[in-house]
Amino acid sequence: MATGNHFDQKITRGFIFAIILTSVTFVAELIGGLWTNSLALLSDAAHVFSDLFALALSLMAIKLASRPATDRRTYGWHRAEILASLINGTTLLIIAGGILFEAWRRILDPQEVRSLEMFIIATIGLVMNLIVASRLHGHSHDDLNVRSAFLHVIGDAMASVGVIIGGVVMLLTGWYVVDALVSVVIVVIIGFGALRIIRAALHILLEGVPAHIDINEVVERMRAVEGVNDVHHVHCWSICSHITSLSAHIDVEPHYRLRQGQIVGEIEELLAHDYHITNTTLQCECSSCLSGPVIQQLQHRPRRSSLCSHGHGSHEHHHS
């Protein structure tokens, strides 16, 4: 538990640092974009604002996830992380649409831009983004929230490079349509990043098997444990980006049934060590489903209206 708290504290400090630097970058690019009449710089400012929004949501999600589980929320608030990521991705997609609309107007009617000032402000923004990205990168593989924030910042750094190149081109040639074209490139960066975040978040919300897990391989490894006859009714899902759960029925061979506890312990150790599955529910000796499928198909309970209609029909048949 102490290790987890230390991990969260390190992430929290990284987010606070990132929020401060990103706020400075946003204000500088927003004012600079209005001053230089650069859509590319304003687009980058919008992207930075979405970064700021993402970082704030991510920090909030970490705080909520640290709250204990209760009798009303037995998983605690860990899913808040995924909801924050979904909002982040959706926000990015909306911003991308707005930038694309304005870029099209500028392509049809290019406007003069203060190229030198635009170049200087974009360079400052790039330096800020790289500093923030370096602070988030260490945890970007362990936490979906950090990864989504990291993708925001990297995308913005790439956009800043585009703005810098556009500034140089316009400074040398006076071809101001480049400003709008750079904005279109930023839209592509924002759009792909947003779709990746949304897809990952929806996969978790729909209880999908985590991307790093091959469920058929996991089942075979479980079956290979001494004393296990078969494994069925398997479910594997994510609570959040770093907590994976698995439930299954374990058919134990008859002469191993006195060692059920040991067998379950071996399977749990296997799952935790090799697949980072730390939340397991394993049921042994389930005689009612010994021939059940590996993947259990869930069924809705009969609806009240259906029961009433069947009952009414039976009553009529009996009456006749």
C-alpha cells in the first residue's frame, strides 16, 4: 500500500509541475496568437488548453482513486481515471473540428501573419512542452491517465514544431496560406491522439480484455497447473489502466481436492507474476458447470412482462 501511495504522490507532483508550465504556455500562445494573427499559434494554444484540461482532470482522477472502497462503491473511484481519459479524448476531437473549420476559411482567404513574433512564441512553447513531456514520460506506460496527458503534450510539441517551420517559411516567402496548412496538420495530430484515447477508455468501460493479455494463453497456463482438470467461465477485464481482474471456475481433479487452496494460490501467483492480474476470483469444484464453455455467455434474467405473458398463456391453455 505504501508503494502505491508513493507512486501516486510522484505522479501527483509531476502533474502539478506540468499544470503550472502548461498554464504559462497557454497564456503566452493565446496572447501571441491574437497579437500575430496566427491561426496556427491559436490552434496550438487551443491544444495547450486541452492539455491543461486533461492534466487537471487527470490530477482529479488520481485524488478520487485514492479514496477507499465503500459498501456502495466496492471498486472505489478507480474508474474516475477512465472517465477523465474519455472526456480528454472527446474534448480533443471537438477542438480539432473547430480548428479544421477555421483553417478552411483561412485557406480560401489567407491573412497576413506576424511571422517573426509567431516563430519566437512557438519556440518558447516547444521548450515548455518538452520539459512537461520529460516529467510525464516515466509513468506514461503504467497509467492510462498519464499516457493520455503525455500524448496531449507530445502532440502539442509536434504542433509547435509545425508552427515554427511555418513561421520560418512565411518569414522568408510571405506565403501566408502556410499558417492555415499548419493548422490542418495540427488537426490531424489532435484527431488521431483523441481517437486512440477514446478507444482505450471505451474498451475498459465495456469490460474488454486488456490489450496486453491473450486470454487463450492465460487459460492454457492455468490448465497446466498441477491438479487442474479444466478451466471455464473465464472473465478478464480492467478496473482502471493498472488494475486487471479475472474470474474463473477451476475444475480440480478429484484426488487433488484437498489441495484446492494450494492450487488457487499457485494460479494467483502465476497470474500476478506473468500477467500483472492482481484482482482474482477463482471458484473451485463447480459441479454444475463442469462442461461449460471457456468464455461464459451472460444472460439477462427473464423480464417481468415476458413472465406475465407466459403465465397468462399457460393459464389460458389450462382453462381451455
